[in-house]
Amino acid sequence: MTETVQVGTFADGTDANLNAILTLTAEHYTGMGQIKFPSLAVSDRVAASQQAASVSAVLKVPVGSGADIRPGDRVLVTASTSDESLVGRSFRIGAWPAAGQVTAHRYPIEEWS
């Protein structure tokens, strides 16, 4: 897993230069993870008369990491050893992960903008 993530609830705000910032208000998990885009295919969808493109993605965290991640939580990528363009991006947890004999919990996520 090549990313470091913070997961929980965040407050939106601005810094002294009026740049948008996120402040972690309730931490549910901080540690290693992986943002994985299973496919490079982009699908078009129409919502409220606006066309948008979406790509399905997942957050993977190790089993046994003590994560208390819940649907609706936000994910902030704080570091990445494989893709620096992920740093600073924010996602929202869409659902509980599938369980069973797995080595990582896989949470469906949507990019938060």
C-alpha cells in the first residue's frame, strides 16, 4: 500500500491566504492505505440535468489495522510513494467493505470536490 490517509470527519475552512483547507475533527483511521481505480474506463451519467463523468474507485486498508471507517467518512490522502497527484485529494466512503477471508478491507469511494 503506497498512500498515507486520514479518515474521519473534517471541517472545511480557509487558511490566512484564503486557500481551502480541511481540518480533521474526528479521526477514525490514520495510516497506510491504497487508492485504487479498478478501471481506467470513465462512465457518463446525467444527474439533475447535468452530465458528469465518474470513475469507480476503492480505498484499501489492511485487515487488523484497527480502522473504524464508516460510510460517509471523508478520506484525505496526505502522502503517496507511487502517485504524488493523489496527495491533497479528498474522497467520501460510500459503503461498508465486503468482508470474508481478505487481506485488506475495500471501501467504495467517490472523489469529494
